[in-house]
Amino acid sequence: MQFDPRALVDVAVQVGREAGDLVQTMRSSAVSEVDTKSTVTDVVTAADRASEQLVRRRLAELRPGEPVIGEEEGGDAVDGLTWVVDPIDGTVNYLYGIPHYAVSIAAQVDGVSVAAAVVEPDSGRVWTAATGAGAWLDGRRLTVSRATRLDVSLLGYGFAYRADRRKRQAETWAGLADLLRDIRRAGAASLDLCAVAAGRLDAYAEHALGRWDWAAGGLLAREAGAVVHLPGAAPELGADATFAAAPGIADALFDALVTHGFGKV
């Protein structure tokens, strides 16, 4: 079966905007209804659940019969087209009133992302990508940075929810500190990957992301020219590692991460 990636992007943008409007208007009430998942720091709000329900309902109307994998309600990848949804990426930011969060929607064919939209409710920015058609921010084509030296590169990263793993990760990042210009921890994986696509970050690396975290942003980074390794693709970095970097520093950063134990945390 053939799919038009650009048509899928249009659907993702439409539904993502609707979900973004919902989570923005719900915030004041939603943050009073907070549960936890894997640990006490891994939170989910009423808006996460409502957003995913809206996305599932609208996709069923616009693309009937196509399965959905969502962070809150789960689902399984199947042969053919599957939608992958993070109803609020950056829930802790959302909970604290930090406007760095997004609705992330991707279409995957046989497990590979072919269309993506990442919608920022607070700013209204919309990041999109389609296989072979590039990565875009509000109609402006994106390209990764021209970085060629680690010592003047800006790296984005994320910490695991489990405290013991965060401690080991911190030791790795401390070892990298004198090799880089600086390190940023913003709290929304989809937007970190978009930042690599836009050259706002020279690279990004994190462990333990779900498919919904990287499905859209990973396509944006790749279509903008980044070297991208998704979970399972680079065992030297760890089986659950996500890595995206400008080509000029990708090899050097990869080697530095391995040397400083990134794959063992």
C-alpha cells in the first residue's frame, strides 16, 4: 500500500493543533489531577489523557482503521501505517508552567517514521517533516548546524526518571563537560530533536525514550541533515539510546560518549 507522506503531515498538523489547543486551555484544572507512572518523578496529568483521547478520536475520523500507539494508552506497531502519539511531551514542564512542551504526532510505515508534526501550544510553532521532503518550522526549511569542533558545540541531553540511573548519567555528563561548549537539559525530547534540526543544538543524546518521544523529532532531525541513531541502532551507546548530531561532530561526539561510559549507564 502506498502512502503520501505530505498528506499524512497535513493530518498530523491538523490533529496536533487541536490537541495543543485542548492542553493549553486545560492546564489550570489538569495540573490538579496528577498521577505517577514508572517513578514518583514520572508524572501524567488529566490533560495528557484527554489529549491522547482527542488525537485517537480525530485520527479515527480522518484516517479510519489505522492503528495508534500512544504514551498513555499504549498500542502495538503493525505492518503498514501506524500513528505514534505523545499527547504532551514535556509533562513536567507543563505541570510547572514552563512553556517548553509539545504535542508530537508521527506516521510510521513498518516502524519507520515517514511524516511528523510537533506542535508547541504556547508559542503556536509547528515543526514538520516528511520523508524526502525536508524538515520545516512554520514554512521555513531547516538545516542542522555546521559545527565541526566539539569544544564549541552545544549538546542537549536528558535524564532518566530513576534516581540511580540519573546519578550514573550525571557522572558521564561531568566527564564530557570540558569537551563541549556547554550542555542543555530542556525537558522535552521531541523539541530537543527539533532543535538539532534547526541548528539550535549541535547534538542531542538521551536514554530510555519511548517511541512516542523520538518518532516525530527523529524524522525532523534526519530530514534536516543530522546523523541519527534511534534505540537499538547503536549498541555502543546503550540499547535504549537516542542520538542526533550535526555531521561535522557526529563521529567525535559518538566516540566521546562511548569513552565516558554513556553506553553503560
